[in-house]
Amino acid sequence: MPRRASKSGGGRVAAAEFKARCLELMDHVRETGAEYVVTKHGTPVARLVPYAEPKRKPFFGALKGTILKYERPFDPIDGEYDIDGD
């Protein structure tokens, strides 16, 4: 038989109980960091976990290290190109 969620921490919660207490459980997760496993007929189907904001790279310098080294960027590129488009 699945363990029921306690007031102090996370645990397993039946889908019907989760449906009835969803907002309360979400508040508890946000406040305490508890995790819940939602079960359907004793089989785990979902997890309710705290949301972690992904780290954002700063705008300036975000592409640093992504460009290959190019010694002479203003030299013409080797090869023939038909730019007139006849």
C-alpha cells in the first residue's frame, strides 16, 4: 500500500488525493522543497518537485568561445563565385 504524504515532508500521494489537495501540495513544495510522487493504483506516474530557475548567461559575452579563430577576417574567401547571377 502506498505511503501517504505527511504534513512535514514529501511522499507518495494517490492521484485522487493529489487532485483534491493540489494547490496545498504545490504551496508546501514551494515553501519547504519537499517532493511528492503521484501514484495511480500504486504505480508512480508523476513527480511534484520544486522549480529551479535556470541560470541565464549574461547578454554580453554569451558567445565568447563559440567562434573559431580567423586570422584575417577581411581577406577574400578562396573560390569562384558568380555574383552577377546570369
